[in-house]
Amino acid sequence: MSKLPRTAGVRGGGNDPRGAHTRGMTASDTSGAPGVDGYDAVVLAGGAARRLGGADKPGVRIGGRALLDRVLAACAGAATTVVVAEPRPTARPVVWAREEPPGGGPVAALDAGLSRTTAGYVVVLSADLPFLDQQTLRRLLGGLASSDAEGAVLTDGEGRDQTLVAAYRSAALRRELARLSDEHAGLNGLPLRRLVARLGLVRICDPVASFDCDTWDDIATARTRIREHEHVLDEWISAVKDELGIDLDVDTGVLLDLARDAAHGVARPAAPLTTFLVGYAAAQSGGGPEAVAEAARKAAALALRWADEDSAEAKPDTE
């Protein structure tokens, strides 16, 4: 299990090396990692969750979203996303797979998932990573593509490999799966470390994205962190976009500035109404970040003109 660093800054500030507003990136942003034309994703979501008393861990909600849905949002740029588990409702479309027999362990599950993929790169993820994001996957895929390694693995703050937060060359995984199957007359019950032991790996340290939820204490920690002042807005916006099925990366600072100008220069209720109208106008003109930015620019200019008319210096004939 990975532990969160004691310093602040899970997302959007503090000591987070990834900086602000890393959530909400579009699929093209993620697949655009250096040297990567595309990738598939395999999410292992069929564990027994014994340390949670057998609870449905992928369905546990953090910030209003199931853990599985948070991971699926992070790998939204994948050409194909395979979830190895019994089918369930998810916020994003996925391909379902299951190892035979069910409960055969992570290596058998990975083999079942990998059989449904075709890309040369595959990210392999557990379903209990509340702070995983698309930027992290870009770093893993970019690190893999720019090296001769066969895998890029995230490490936690203590330097331990997190082999279920990693990107691999698919051919290398298939080779090692075949070798293990031959040596052990199957894959059931084998630990993941056997699979990656012979792979050449590059490592990227990220104590935040590697944090996983094995216990109820871990879940409580994650729920607390996303509600801290420096993270809560990004987390809320990400949750709303996921809930509404919106894949749109916009400059939230522009919208916040607009809301401030409307609230101060016009009236407090003008802030939410104005931002709603900006979104509606952007949709009417075709949508996209550029449409949002242009509508916000026009509305902000109007709010400033409105406020200027009410200032002491304004002349009667000022437009």
C-alpha cells in the first residue's frame, strides 16, 4: 500500500510536482505522450477486498465517484479499456473480461484483460487509485516510449514499485505471460512480481498518484484530502464533468475571474447565472475550449463595462 505524503498538495498547488489543473485533460492530450501513437488500458477490479471486510471496493465512493470510475476517467485516452471483473454500471464504456476460474489472481486477470487489447502499449491499473490522473499516465507512457525499457512503473514515497500503476510494452507482457504459463502449467495464483521480474523497467516516483485504498482508514484519508481547500475545486469540477459526460478541458481561472467580476460589478446572483449563459453560448457555437474562452471574454468585458458605469469617475455620456 502506498501512503500519502504528509505535505499538502494532492492536486492544484502546494507541493504537488504536477502543478495545477491536471484533471480534465482530453483524450488527445493523453494519447499524445512523446512517441506514443495510442494505448490500451487494463484495469483489475476483481479482488476480494479482505481488508475492507469484503466490501465492494471498486464501488466505494470518494468525492461522489466510485473508485473504479475515478480510474476510468484517468485512462479515458485509451483506445480500448478492459476491466477485469464482473460487469457493473460505469460512467464510461468499457470492455469486460474475467479470468477463468474467477479469483485466479492478478497475473491470470491481467492475461484475461490483455487478450482483449491490440495496442503496442498498455497501461495496467488497479481499481483503487483515487488520485490517479491522465497526466500521470502521460508521464508513464512518455517515460516508456523514450527509453529501451519494457515497462514504466510508478513508485511510492518509499521507493517501492507499484506494478499496478504502470505502462508496459504489450509484446513484453505477452512474452512473459507465455513463459510463466509454460513453467507453471497455468497462471492461477501467481504473484505479479513473477511476471515483471525479468522486465527492464524505468521508474517514476509519485507518492500521490500511487496512493491506493486498501483499508477504511485509507478511504477516510482520501476523502479528507480531496476536500482540502487547495484541492476541492478541481475535484468538484472533475466530478461534475464525469457525471455529465463532459470531456472538455477549459481554463477554470478564466471562469472564476468572470464569476468574480459579475458578482462584484453587477450582483452576487449574476455570477452563477452568467457562467451558465457562457456555457450555453459556447455550446450553441460548437463547443470546445476556444468557444468557452471567447464567450467568457465577452461576458467579462461586459461585466467590467457595467461596473465602470457605476463608478464615481464615470461620466454621464460614458458608454
